[in-house]
Amino acid sequence: GFRRLVVVTSNYHMPRTLMELRRALPDTELVPHAVISRHYRPEEWWRHPAAVKLTAVEYLKYLRATGRWLASEAVLLASAPSLPAPPTTELSLQPPQPPGI
């Protein structure tokens, strides 16, 4: 029954966290508040093996969450009632005839 939720997590977790929560709580307003560890330096993360591992693992989790989201959207689309076909217009390759001919 929440209408608004403040989401507090690490900055590298936030994209995946918001995606997962939006899927689980579609009618809830999510207010992100990312926290950055004083030990994590975004400008040079690639220089530290632990930070590289952390970033790579989080990216893989994000891809998995994206796959779950896409799968749930596909299920929703497949279970939706079919819509009527859009009206078609017939194309004529003949030049228009003047009236009375």
C-alpha cells in the first residue's frame, strides 16, 4: 500500500534496484538516494581489481534484471487481449482519372 518509497543504496546498485522495484511496485513513486562509499573512487575504479570485480558483477546482475524485466513485459503483451487490426489503405498505382471519364 505504499504510494512513495525512498530507495537508499550504493550508487552502483541504484540502476538495478530501481528496475527491480519498478517491476515489483509499478504504482509506487520511487525516490532514489544513492550513497557513495568514501573508498570507491568513480574516476579511477578501473585501477583497482576489487572495484573492477564489483563493477563487472553488478553489471552482470543488471543484465539479468533487464532480462527478467523484458520477459515479464513479453508475458504481459502475450496475455493482453488482441487489438483490432488497424485500417488498411489500398494503394493504387494508376494515376487518378479526371471526373466523368
